[in-house]
Amino acid sequence: MTDKSILEEAQQEMLSRLRRIEGQARGVQRMVEEERDCAEIVHQLASIRAAIQSASLFWLKHYARDCWVEAAAQGGQQPIEDWLELVFKASP
């Protein structure tokens, strides 16, 4: 598998995750407009939060494996502090 196909595969996976999250958010908007049960809305919001966390960790893994390491291998300066900052931002 080429580097380009790995990148394209990660992009497609991320776009798929983001589209699902977008659909969930629209669903919650409808629920609020329809004055649905508050507990149902909270459950859906928790699902969205979990999906966003999962997408964040997926992209962080992709970044570490494919972007950060590749840049470092090509002689780029990628301080570990930058990567750690992203890890902490992605953590709940």
C-alpha cells in the first residue's frame, strides 16, 4: 500500500465519521424542535461526544503514524512537545 493510499484511506474514514456525527447532530436538532424527552436528547448528545472522541483519537493515531513520523523521517523538526500537546487536546 502506498503512502498516498494510506492517506486517502484515512481521509475517507475520517470523512465518514464526520458525516455520521453531522447526521447525529441534525437528529438532536430535530429532537429539540419536536420537544422530545430530555433524557433521550442527553443520551444522543453523549453519543455525539463519544463519536467525536473516537474520531479525534483515530485522527491522532493517523497523524502520529503517517504524518508526524513521515515528517521526522524527511528531516523535519517535529518536537515531541507538539505531539504531546495534541494528545492532551484529544484526551477527554
